[in-house]
Amino acid sequence: MALLVSDESGDLGLEGSRYYIVLTLLLLRDDDVGEVMSLANLSAQRHFRHPLRKWNNMKGREKNDPALLADFLADFLSQARQKVSSPFCAIAVIMDKALISPQRSPKLYEDATYRMVWCYRLAFQRIGHFLAHAGINARWIVDDNSETLKRHLQLYLTEKLPEIGGFIRRYGLPEFRSPREHPILTLVDFLAGLTGRCFESFQQAGMVVPFSFQPAWDKLKSLFHATLPLPSGQSWRWDGLLYWPMEHRDQVKASLDCP
């Protein structure tokens, strides 16, 4: 049994200060959750002098020093890859709010919650294909921080069952939990926040490299691009970086060295 853990970063409103809406989903074996969180906390203790915190609770250099964040990620991810089983990977759905317009997508423009549900739809399609081929079932945990999102997600999953059937066959409905109940949500919140910060830095640099948070991004992106073994003996090329608008995706991924 696997576990899928999801959280979001960024203001859903079009007038917010953040450039992007970011949805991050971590996929790992249910049996490895405790080990992964223990490794994350130990690495955070070494580099930040305290256990890992949610992104918005990080302070000073802990969230503003790309080299420090890169060192934490290198430490944590190298330990995790040595000690946990496959799959251990993530998806990031990045939506550029500046390009949402009535002409490009009226529904995305009009409805803030639909923006996040649309991000989940992209993620479902990508994850569903992998799990079907790998023959893995999974539980799905979502941070219980938005009653509005909870209602819309439940409605979407009920109404759109045929459309995302490959996903539903491998998952139950989401379990809405707090980080206190499931500390792994703290890690996913941190990853979502850091992903958003990396993309903001990329945007501020004119969407060219190098950008100030590139050292952190160069470590983080390995979660989104990996080779995963399948039970058949074959391998699955995991591509977990999804970008909207779709017509800009290849250019952005090429700039960020994400094949």
C-alpha cells in the first residue's frame, strides 16, 4: 500500500502577491512514512537547529538562503533514497496566475476553488497512469485547512468519476487530516512552499537561468524526475513537473533543466 500526501501553496486569488499557485503531492510507501519524517526532522535539526516546520513557520535564513536549503535537501534526500523503498517521488503542479484571463480560460478566471481542483485533476491523471502500471493501491491524505476546498474536491471526485476512473480505482476518497495527526503533511507543506519560492525566484529573474534559488531547485527537482522500478522488471520514467499554461510548459521545463 502506498500513501499520497498533498498540500498547496500560494494565494488562490488573482490579486494575491504570489505569482503562482502550487500543488505538491508526495508519493511513498505507507510503511516508509515514519522513516521519511524521521529523516526529514534529523536533517532539519542538523541544518536549521530544529525539527522540520511548515514553510510559513520557517524564519530568516531557513527560508531565504538557497544554499542552506540546498544543503538540507541534499542531506535529507540522499538519506531517504538509501533507506526507503520505491516509489519515493513527487508531483508539482504550477499554475501561473498572471496568465489566467477570461479569454484563455473563463472558468479558471471566475472561480478560485476551480483553479485548485483543476491542478488536482492534472495530478490525478499523471499519478493514475503510474499506479495502474505498477499495480499499487494508495491512501490519499489532504491537509485539512480549507472547508471550501474540501467540499469542492469531494463534489468533483463524485461527479467526475468516469473521467478519472484510473485514479479512483487505485484510491479511496481523500482523508482530510491535520499535520498533528499525520506529521508527513508538514514535509509536503514545506516542499510546496519551497517549490513556489523557487518558481518566484525564476520569475523574478525573467524566467532565465541562473536565478537566486537555483541551488535549492537543483536538489528539489530530483523528487519530480526519477526512474522508478516496476514489478515487471521494467522502469517508469517519472515526470512530476506539470505546468500551466500548457503551451509554455516545454519552454519552462527546458529552462529549468527538467527533461
